[in-house]
Amino acid sequence: MHNQFPRAYRLVTKADFARMKQGKRFTISGLNLVIAPNDCSHARLGLAVSTKYGNAVTRNRLKRCLRNAFRQHDIRFSTMDILAIPTAKLQADDVCESFISTCLDTLAKRLPA
């Protein structure tokens, strides 16, 4: 999974997102992360970025950074689905891949082994 983000690694259906409501929630530096176990052999990522979060350029940059960080950390969350929801507190200037990688590292430490 180099620079691609295939459908198998994404939460795409309405049922996938509805199932995430029963997941465990974490808030790390203005980024809400919902984690739920899955039946796949790999991690999957869902993105829910509201139109209230900046303009289209800002939202797309955030999603691109989230996907890139997820690609680097997908081994840690091998049987998990992750839903990322940025809050208004998350400033667009603060978002970069290193920031999101730090958030995912923090999340990995909080999860039970």
C-alpha cells in the first residue's frame, strides 16, 4: 500500500459508519478518533470532515495528511477500523503529517495490547 488508498482499506458503506457509533472514542489534540474492531485482516480508515472545517483546500489537505499517516501506522491497528473526525479546535495551520502521526502514536499507546 504505497501511495494508494484502495477501497478495501476505507470505511465506505453507511453500515460501516453506523457500526462505528459503538466504537471507543478518543480525543487527541482536537482530533476525535473512534476505534472499533473489524473482521478484516487489515486496518481501515474512515474520514468525516465537516464543511464547517475550513474551505475545500483545507479539508482536502487534512484528509491527505490523515491518509498518509494512516498508511505509515496501519500495522499497529491491524484489526481495527478507525474513524477520524476533526473538531473546530484543530487549527488548519497545525495539521501536518507529523502532528497526525503523533496523534496516532498516542492512540496506539492508549489502546489495550
